[in-house]
Amino acid sequence: MAKCTICTSRKGKRKCKTTETFICSLCCGESRTEGKCAGCSFFKPAAATRNYRSVPYFTTQEMADNPIHERIADVIESTLCQVWAKDPQNVNDRTAARLVELMIDKYHFNDEAPQADSPVQEEGFRLFLQETGKTFSQIHPEQVVKVLAAVYRSIQRRTIGGASYLQFVSQFTGINPGV
């Protein structure tokens, strides 16, 4: 196998769409851009590789000690339960987590229009923006992000599949699908 045509020190194992030569995985990763690599099997948009668990968050104790944080979380969880109540057959904990990811995309990663993966998520995100808009506009974005991340971590901790997290928080929000 030939050497990488960029660094010339490692084996070139990937056929580069741009250079039409073989390059190593390190050089591929370092030189990859959306403009020249779109359509390549090795290219993934930045949004696809985001680590939502590394977003700054409030601890459980910080959430409990601050009524403002709790109010923000109540708005988020009530909205998630509203989405679930509207479509219990298609909405589950994974949908709830994805909706929170979309909100983190908007408030933390500053995405203009975060991309939903399905019509159910699109509708849920629209409702999310509608329901949280007034509350979030009055609060510093960093606080919103930290509460969103705390709720996201809560979803990850509480879910055991299906809608277990949503069933749990519906006890506090009073919003459930009634099925």
C-alpha cells in the first residue's frame, strides 16, 4: 500500500475524493471540510458528532437549590410531556432526548435552524420553541443551556427504554397521554 500523499509518513488507506489519491486517516480527519468533502463516506457534519454529555450543566443539587433553575426545568419537562401526550405512539424517551438535543443545538451550539430527524421531532421542536420562547427570552442563555443539559442527563439516567422518563416526569407535570 502506498504512503499518504499528504504527510508521506503513514500508509494511505483512504481514497480521497478531493486529491484522488490515497491518504491516511489522520490527514483525512485534519483536512476534512464540508465544502470539499460533502458526499464522502468519511465526512460527517459537525452536528452528527456532537457530544451532548459534555455540555456544561447544573448538578442535581444546584437545580434543587435554585427556584429559577427548577422553573426552567418545569417548562422543559412540561413541554416534553405535551409532545408525548399529543402523539404517545410515536414519542418516547429517545424523542424527548432528541428534542432537548435540538434545543441545545439552538442555545449552545448557536444553530440557526437545528435539523430534526422526523416529522414527529419537527412538530415537537416547533411546540418546544412556542412553549419555551417567553420563558427562555427572559433568562441568560448560559442558564438555559445548563438546565437543558441537566434535563438531558436526567433523561439518560431515568430511561430504561420506551417512555419511562416521560412517565416519571408526568407525575410532576400532570400531563400524560391518558392511554
